[in-house]
Amino acid sequence: MKRSMPRFDILGQLGSLRRYARSLTRDGVEAEDLVHDALVRAYERRGTFRSGGNLRAWLLSIVHNTFIDRLRSHRSEAARLEQARYLADGSTPAPQDHSVRLAQVREAFFSLPEEQRSALHLVAIEGLSYQQAANASGVPLGTLMSRIGRARTALRQMEEAPARGKNHLRIVGGDS
């Protein structure tokens, strides 16, 4: 025997949801992403909505909770990045030539935008396939590939461009 689910008529609620999301995020694109994520959550948990309840209030609370979850996630990610920088700075020094090179690569990697750095990390360091990394990031495969391409291009340009105002050490008498 099938149990009928209450019908969700959310089209009339989209304006309120978008306005509230915009007030939380202060950014149009972020607000659209927030509303999308909240509506996915609402659909997945539609069985918890009480028949006869206030759909608008229920949806607005889901938008709010989704925003709070994202905020916590961003703070957690920032703390992990800070810890990674701390650990990287406190690592055992390698021989001089490798140490200098590693410091340059690390500096270039951390100067990438967060989206590019994250995408490149998942594929190049964690060894995930493009599809797995796209799923983990929650972005389409093409977006992930584009971010990786832009990250690699930026790293190549940093490598080829002489550093302005910085003293670079040149290895004299090395193996290469």
C-alpha cells in the first residue's frame, strides 16, 4: 500500500527563499547555490514535513540550517588549511636545493585561488580520478577539469616568470 506524500508547491516560495539566502550570503551566486542545496535537502526530507504545516517557514528554516552548515564547513576548511601550512612550515628541512625548490612550489600552490587549489590537491596529491574529485567537490566534471587546467597554467606561469623583487638562489655545482 503506497503512502501518499504531501504535494510540494515550492514555486510560490522561491522569491522568499532567494531573498533570505541573499541576505545571508550577501552574494547573488552564493544565494542561488544556497537555495539549490536547501531545496535538494527539502526534497530528500519531504517525509518530515507535517501535513498542514507552514511550508514557507519549513523551507526558510532549511535555508538557514544549510547556510549554517556551509559556514561551519568553510571555517573547518580554513582551519585545516592553516594547520597544513603550519605543518608544512615545521617540516624537517631537506637538503638545501630541494628545500628551496619545495618552498617555491608550496608558495605558488598556496597562492592559487581556493577552488583551483582544492581541485589540484584532490587529483595531484590525493590521487583521485577526475570524476571522483568532481564528486567530492560537488562540481561538474568539466568545471573540475577547467579549474585544474587554470591551476596548472598559473603554476607554469609562476615558474616561468622571474620573481620581482625576490632573491632566488641558484644552485651552483649541483647534479643538474
